Amino acid sequence: MIIPTLMYHSVDKESEDYLTVSYEMFRQHIIYLASNYDVLHIRDAFALTETKITEQRAIPVVITFDDAFLDNYSFALPVLEEYAVKAVFFVPAAYIGKDNRWDHKAYRIARHMGVSELKELHLLGHEIGNHSLTHQRITKLFHKEIVYEYTEANRILAEITGETPRFFAYPYGAADSISSEISGKHFLAGFTTVREGAFDWNSDRSRIRRIYVSPADKPEDLVQKILCYSKGMQHD
């Protein structure tokens, strides 16, 4: 089953770079998606792939956020809660409560959510996912290093939420046969980015492809991306 999966990073007052969607645009996205699609909690989406249901009242969509920036809590969360939409927040566990100076290509210095924000998200019913420990490119690591990135992040996040993460997003969206095989042993599903991976969740659950949301995307642009994705069209 193909379930279009949107990938956000930052939501802030204004868009300052290619990863930051403005608050007003994000609000337009959520209003439109909640009105026209079946925006599912990731666990419900995953359960749907386990059923033999072939017809949906609307196209199912999942919303994800990478890197767990504090602006997700400040700007995105109020909108999500207002429209009863649940998302997945993929957390690089070593940087909880810190800023993104670890990223030598960062366009701006931004803080990641701390323990209290992650706990609140969890209590509100949002999913806390694993985005590795230190946000390294997993495909460049040795087997034991990959396992440590997965398991140590799981340990830290489980201490915060009381639950071991079920879902994983590859840093930089890159996965290979080794990292995805290991991912399959620790998570129900692993998510890549916009240039690689499976559209159909049942064909390769360790490498599910996502849709990059641009700051310039209006609701009608998201519609076009979702429709193309739903047809399994290969684009960057």
C-alpha cells in the first residue's frame, strides 16, 4: 500500500532557508490536508498496511518531522493540535536540548527540543521516532557503529517516553543494504528521503520513501506531489 509521507524539518515565523516552512504556509498545509486527506497517525497507517482493505474514503497521508527542532514545538505543534493531526518527530538523540552546531552545513543555528517538549509531544499522542544518535551518514559507518547509533538512541528516547521507538528515519535520507537490514531488526519501518526508497510500504518497510515539503509549496503544490507519489512516479 502506498501512503504518501510528508517530510518537514523546521516551521518558523518566516522561511529563512530551504528546510524552513513559514508558520502561515504550514497552517495552510494542515488546514488543507485535514480537510481533504485521511491524515493518519503513523501507527494507524502501519496497521492499515496489515489489513486487506482496498478502498479508503480519502488518500491516507502521514506527516513527519526530521531533527526535532524546538520550532516544531513552538510553531507546528499548536497547529497540529488545533486540527487534531498527529505527526512523527524523528529525534537525533545525542542533541536533545542542544543546538545544531554539530551540522557543519547548517544554514542557521537552531535549538533542538529538550526532554520536557518531547515528553509533552508523547503525552499528546504524537510519535517519537529514532533519527540515530549523532546524525551521521549511516552508510559510511561500520556494522557495530550502526547498531550503536540505533540502540543507544533507542535507549535515550525510551527513558524519556517510556516506549522504545518503533520507527526510524535515516540521517540525510541515505540507506543501503546493510543499514536497512539492521534497521529492519530494530524498527517496524525505516524512512529515507525523496530520492530513494520504496513507495509501497509493503515492498520494503526498511526503506520507505518520503515527500520533501518545500517552503514554496502551496497547498495545490502538495496535492500535485501527493498525486505523483501515489502513482509511484520516480522524481527527485
